[in-house]
Amino acid sequence: MKIGIIGAGNIGGNLTRRLTALGHEVSVANSRGPQTLTALAEETGAKPVTASEAAKGGQVVVVTVPLKAVPDLPTGFLDGAAEGAAVIDTGNYYPQRDGRIAAIEDGLPESRWTEQQIGHPVIKAFNGTYAQDILDRGRPQGTPDRQALPVAGDDPAAKQAVRDLIDELGFDTVDGGGLDDSWRQQPGTPVYGNRGDADAIAKALSEASPERSADFRA
């Protein structure tokens, strides 16, 4: 599968490592240019590209940049993606880093805000996952207590594509509902950073409160 990854930080870098190891064709970009990705490319075999090129032909595109950087992504960066491409948003709103985003403070789910900025539906996944777990905690299907990740989004086909990819990485998934329900997996909720199995993740999602905790408000 052709996969584009925009953002080569902890999550983006480790997804690049695992997805290339699984045989996927990965293009990876960051804000500083492909010349700064030489080491990651040599380690993984991924193709370093600009952010404008990362999604070209991509069946899955991962946007894993700080929220404050989302409006600065190149205009039309998804135009060359494959028809029906699943766009994964791994982002979280951290006011101390991102500054105050009024719409999110007023209750708009973070991934709905990202979707509005980039003009394309997104699937929320990996936002509460420890980056090192992507490398270390994947297990075969059927393994007892296999770690599960919540996945939210409105497009059933795109959501299933993301869930299948996560399964390939070695994790179960739990349907987190539509994107309007994705507040249940935002920072400060019971599922955020939760390493539980599918039952534990489903329970954590059900126990979430729509009120943002003080630690994650501007």
C-alpha cells in the first residue's frame, strides 16, 4: 500500500519504521524539508519528500503535526491522493504549545477542527498512543490482552481501512463513533494513554466527559 506521512516526530517516525518493515511504500515529509530526513530514509527505506508531495498516490495519508501547524500545511496537499484515501489525524490540542484555539475551547472536537482546516474528512487515531508502543507492543491477532486503540470517523470505508492497518501493526481497535464523538479520545479523557485491551478501551470511551479538563484548556 502507498502511504504518505506528514510529520516525522515521535509518532510519524515510528509509524514510518513499522509500516516500511511491513512492506508498505512510505513517503515521509516534515516541515524542514526532505534533506533533513536522510537518516530516517536510510534506516527505513522510506522516500523523503516535501509536504506537498507526501500524499501523492497515497491510499492512506497520516497527518501527524502539531495542531498549530495544521493551517500552514500546503494548499491542496491532498489533491494527489488516491481516490477515497483515508486521512488519519493523530493530533491533539495542547494550548501551552498551540496557543488558544477558540473553536476547540468552545467545544468543537479537535479532529473536526483539523478536518475543517485541511478540507478533507479525517479519521482520528493514534492520538493517545505512546510512540514507543508502536514499535514495542504490537501482537498477533488473538493474543490475550492485546492492546487496543480507539478509532473515530464518519466514513465507514476509510475507518475500516485504518482499523485494518492498525491490526496489521499488531493492535486491536475499538470503534469510537463518528468524528463528532471523537472528543471521547482527546487529552484528559480515560482512554488517552490507555494501554488496555478492547474491553478496557470501550469502557474508557463510555466513561468520558465532554468537559475539557483544566490541564487542557487555555
